[in-house]
Amino acid sequence: MLSNLRNIIKDASKNNYIVPGFNIFGYEDAISVVKAAEEMNAPVLLMTNNFAVNFMPVEYWAKLLGEIAKDAKVPVSIHLDHGKNYEVIARAIKSGYSSVMYDGSQLPIEDNIKNTKEIVKIAHALDVSVEAEIGSVAYSDVSLEEYKPLFTKPEEAEKFYKETNTDWLAVAVGTVHKMQIQNADIKFDLIGKIQNKANVPLVVHGSTGISDENLEQLRNYGVGKINIGTALRMEFGNTLRKEMESNPEEFDRMYFNEKAMFKVKEKAKEKFRLLGF
């Protein structure tokens, strides 16, 4: 069922479980994630980031993912990840997304607050949840070096939440986007300080780089949502490559996708278990 997950993520942040948001790049991984969520009886977010919406219009994603969400046996949000401008966010909301992220993390805090308040006003009027970011989570991809790492300051997190009334607050606490190895240095003391200052569900991005032990530990720190993308992309891509190399005479991509979809579902289920489901 299509849901904005506002109340579920709030509950998760207070009751030692975390709702995962998985970056989606097509029908194959979207349906695999939803099947995993159904088998685990868990809510989930199907997220489209900048790369996805630059590849295919946000309106097309809304139709595809919206139908998958409506048919799901568990609550599913269609989420715009890292929306940077009003136009794309407005198009996502208009086309049926149930939650959106405004990413003003590279702006001065006052500009970030001002822009986020405008998005919150529009989104909440249409019962769409809003995520925003304070601090900055960098990327391991050198082509995205403009995203400078900047740890979230607890006092700024408090100010930001009080002035914007955002539903979820993404924070920078030691992760890096697109990490392939689980060796992120999570600053649990910093998360605790942020949690004490800002009474809002926290979001951690770049979670493929977090160890299994630390993922479980985060359940005790007011984190309500966690973003996972690279782990599924690696599972899909590596499996697809092996299948193609093993079957050089085969050319039907549906044949190749079958095992890759199964591997994505199993990897998603693994993450659900670590997050408390």
C-alpha cells in the first residue's frame, strides 16, 4: 500500500528499529525490494536519486513505482532522494510521490532553512512527508567532489528542526555515499548529542559502508530511516556479470535478470533483519 510512512518512521526512531530506503533503478530491483519487504512484513521506501531521475523523468518513476506500491501488502513510500530544486520536487509531489527530500546541505544554513520551510509548507498541505539534510555526507565518487564532508552540529540540527518542522532529518555522522566496503567510522557520540537536541527521526545516508554490528547499534540512537543503494547495485551488477560470462550464447536480458533479482531480494532481507525486522 502506498504510504508517506511519517508515523511509522517516527515510531521506528523511538522503538529500536529502522525503516530502510533503497535506491531503485528499474522494475527489477523495485519489485525485488518489495517482495523482500513483504516476506519480512516490513515497511520500505523505494527511492529515486538524481541519477535515476536524470535517466528517466520523475513522472515515469511515479507511475511505475506507484503501481508497485499500491499492490504491495506492506506500507511502501515512493521517495525522491536528494531533490535539489523546487521544480523537480514539485513535479515529484504532483506525480504521486509520497515523500520527498530537499537537499540544501551545500547551502548556508539560513538558506537551507528558508528553502526547506517552503518545501515543507507545500508538501504537508498534500500529506507528503519531507526529509532535509543538515551537515554534508560526502561521496566516494571523485566526480562528485563538490559534496564536501561536514559533520552535523547538534545545535544547528536543533535550530533547523525547530524552524522547518521537517519530518525527518538526515545527518552527517561518519558515512560516505557509494562506499563499497563496510568500514565507515560512525560517530555514535555525535548521533547521541544530535538526538538529544533535535526531537525528530534521524536519517543516515551512505549505509552500505556501515558494518553489520554498527547497523544494529544504530537502532538505539533515534534513527528512523536509513538509506541503502550501493549494496543492492553491487549485488545486481556482479550477479548479472557472472551470468553473462557463464552464458555467452544467451541474449535475453530477462534470463539474466532472474538470478540478479533473487540476489537483490536476499540482500534486502539481510538488511531488514539487521534493522530490527
